[in-house]
Amino acid sequence: MRRFIPISAAAVALSAAAVVGPVQAAPYHLLHWDNTGVCQVWDQGWTIKPIRWPSNYEVVSKSVPTFSAALAVKQKLLKRGKCKF
């Protein structure tokens, strides 16, 4: 039992590092939903696509490398009145 705990802790640490690495490398962009006016940060690394029903969306920003950069772009669009939230 004493050997199991350090091995399992190491496995958890390695799996957490594996999850964090690819997520940070994925590019992001903003989606603008036509029925609400809300802009949403979308991770292009996801294998699923946003559903276009019952509303439609358009991509309103260039790809940016980090989530925080996407939030900065969203903040600029909020100040210009292009997004509601």
C-alpha cells in the first residue's frame, strides 16, 4: 500500500500535465450569436462544433493563441458595442 500511493500520485501529476499542455496551445476565436448578441470564446482545438440551431453565429475575431488574449479581444468588442456580454 505504501508503494501504491507515490506511484498513483505521480500518475495523477503526469496526467494533469498532459491535459494542461495541449489546452494552452490551442488557438481561440470569438463567436457572435445572432439571437442574443453574446460573444463567446471558442476553442478551435475542440473536435465538436457549436450547434447552429435554433440560433446562428458568426466568427468575429481572428485566431489568438491564448484564452486570456481572446478575453482581451472580447473586452474590446464589448466597449465598441459589438457584443452584449
